[in-house]
Amino acid sequence: MRSQRFPNLPPLDSLIAFESAAEHESFARAGEELFLTASAIAYQIKKLESTLGESLFARHGKGVSLTPKGQEFLLLVRESLIGLESHVDRIRHGRLSPLKLATQHAFAQLWLQKRLGAYQHNFPEHDLEITAVSSISGNPKDTDIAIGYFHHDPGKHWKCLWKETLLPVASNGYQSDIPALYQDMNWHDDWRFWQDEKVFKKGMAKMRRSSLYALILQSVLDGHGVMVGRVSLIQEYLKRGELVPWPTSDIQAIESGGYYLYQSPSCEDHLVAKHFCQWLIALCSGEVNR
């Protein structure tokens, strides 16, 4: 029976019968292997040839032999069946390869970690090996997928998940005559967007730099200064009022850069990587709850 979802694909039984008949060059011997009669194998082959519109076997007195089209089709069928069997065996015995994921510290701590719990609860057989780094390059190595923040589009191998919005924030009630402006060293000088604000006048601010965005966030939450907040990473703090726009509620927010997903060529044959990327893209597009 043909699948309504894949109407152009022949039935799996016909493909298995074809592969066996091609291996033995005999419908009778294929029938013995598959516990079918020779006529049943012949029927499956005829049905397959009708679907393809091509003769796959030349029939003669001593048996059958593949036509040139049959030889070409055999390579495709055998590769597909072996690959499918291999993947089924991995799933059945819990041997799915771990997914290697590289991303930046801030993204891992403030966005990804909160959502991984649900994924791993729903798919406990999917193992993830997460490497958090200070920065992601435009050509990642030794990883299956990478997620990174970039000011500009990193290239054709990357898919944009969403654009980011930057907003100066401080803890609720923070006041200082000489505010401390925290800057993440890995994401350049975000404060340049507000360099005309009064806080940048000579002697009116001091800059503190760190390579850990989460450390900067905690310092600001503790009331020690001000930071450029990446809104998608600090949404919960803004909703709870723990962080507020600074110095006033009408401070201008700026769209700058975005988060991008990289999939290495190895993802084509990596079941967990393909599944995780599909889940992630759906999550970011709003198809599932963030």
C-alpha cells in the first residue's frame, strides 16, 4: 500500500523484494529468503516497475538480471535500506550519538538552560554535550551545531533565529551621581548607541568591563551599576521589575544583531541534531512555548 503522505514512493515491501531479487538474480531464491513464493516476488517487482515506468530486470530462461536502470536503482535502494536499518537499530538500542552543541556563556545560562529541561524530559534518549565559550566564530569546528550572537549576518551556513534588542537597564531604584557602566568585552562597545546621553559627559560615568555577561547581570541586579541588557536574555527580570530601563523609562531601545544557528554537514546523518534543530527553530518561531 502506498503512503498518502509520500504518494510518489513505492511500498517498502516492493523495495525489499527488489533488493533481494537483485542480490540473488532469481525471484525464486528471493522468495525463499523472504518466505514468499516466486510469483509473489514477481508481482512485487512488476508493481515496482509500473510505479517507476522502467524495466528493472531482464527476464530470461536462467533467471533474471538487472537492466542498466535496475543497477542504478539498486544502489539507491540498498543505501537507503541500510541507512534506515542502522538508524532503527540505534534507536532500538539507545545508541543515538550525542549532539555536540557550542554556544556562548550568556546564551547558555540565560536562555538555553531554562528551555533544555523540557526538551530532555520529553526526549530522554537524546544526549546533548554542551560547550559554552566566550565567543563563537563564523566557521565553527568540532561541533554538530552552534548558536551564537552576531552583530552582522555571519553567512550562508547560518540561520537567523531572532533579532536582538538592546536596552540600558539597572536594578529598580538604582541611583548614582557617577554611575558604573558595565560592558561585556566579547560583544564590543554596546554603549556607543547612547554615547550622546548625559551620563557620558566627562566625569559622569565610569566603565567596568567583564568577559562574563552573567557576572555583569548579577552585579547590576545587586545594585552596583548599569548594563546594556539583551532583552531576550533578561525578559524575566524585566517582567518581575527587578530590572528597569535606565536612566528613564523612555530611554531608546536599539535593535542590534541577532542569534544565529549553524548546522555542520554532519547533521545530515545525525538524528538527534536534526531533531533538536527542528525543535529549536519551532521554539524560536513561536510554534511551541518558549
